[in-house]
Amino acid sequence: MKKQYLDLIQFFEGYVRNYRRLNLSRIHNRSMFTQREIDYFANLGEMLGFDSFIEDAKYDKKKDRSRPMNLAWWKWDERIDKENYVLLALHLERENQWNKDEDTIDKIFSDTEEGFIPHNVIGIQNVESCDRIKFLNKLIVRKNAVQKSNVLMIYRYYDLESDLERVSAYNYNAKGLSEQRSAICKQDELGYWFMCFEEEYETLQKNKEESDLTRKVLL
């Protein structure tokens, strides 16, 4: 079957724009971040007409056992098949632990049954630093040359120098990188997490500096 690719960069833009709506604050632990983000994409899938399943089974031939997907979107179309889903539209994995970054990619690109090969995949991974991303992306390119999915990898890491969390998104097709976007994740005055795109944050900081300078001149 011809791959049915989705506009995953547009999904990332929605994820950034709507992050404050997840209502995550400084009192929430990392498990809550995972749960809320998976629920966000599960609801998105339902609104787009897919059936969303959390912890859905997926057989891994290499490990000879099932490894549940954090989230799966399945497409139903009785015009094509009245008894089975016609395709696995999306496989999403969300992982907080740095030492499981390769395992996250391994799950997304596992050797599985034909009907369980996802047309689109999203990986949301906390990483130790920006330096780790280059290694993981090389791994994705190699594995996706075989699987040929539409891939969105979202990496989140703490920038000590700027005292904020950076979010880097990479969209890959079977030929390699097609688009990249960067965002910032911070807490607002009340301690709730929000995101904005890097260019927007830079404009905000510039305007703030100009405003502070003007205020000092007037004083």
C-alpha cells in the first residue's frame, strides 16, 4: 500500500501552540508530562478521524515478543476492508529517561509484521544535551531508509547557559531530513509550562530589553 504521510511539522506547531493547555506546572512529575502529552496526541488522532489506542500491542520479531506502542492511530475504512483496519497511520513514543533514547528509536523502527509498519512516527525524547541529537538522528536516517516512514523526532533538553529548556524538532522522510524547527519551553509567572518558537522568543527578549532600556532613560 502506498504510504499515507501526514503533515507532522504542522502537528509540531500545534503541539507548541497548545502546550500551555496541558496545564502542567512545577508540581507535576515527569510521568504526568508523559501522560498529558500522549493524551493530547490521542485526542488529536480522534479529531482527525483515526482510532487512538494507548499501549497497543506491536510484535517485535527481533525480540520475539510484543512491545506496546505508547500511542497508535489506526485508520478504519469499510470501503477497503470491512473486518480490519486498513493501516497503522501513526506510532508515537514518549520517553523521559536519557538512557532510553536508543530504545525509543528501536521501538519506533522495530522489525514487525507488515500490517504494523507505521506510515508516520513521532518520537518525543528528553536528551542529556544538544550533542546527543546528532548521534540519534544518524541512527534514524539509517533505520528509516528501510522502514520509509514519515518521521518527526522531538528532542527536549535543558540549556544551562540560557536557563531554559530547548525543544528541537526534525522531520524526516525516506530520503533524509526535510525540515527542522526549534522552540523554547519555560515556566510562566505562575509556574505553568508553555512553549513558543525560538524566533518568537528572541523577538520577545529583544522587545523586553528595548523596553527596559527606554524605562531607564525616562527615569
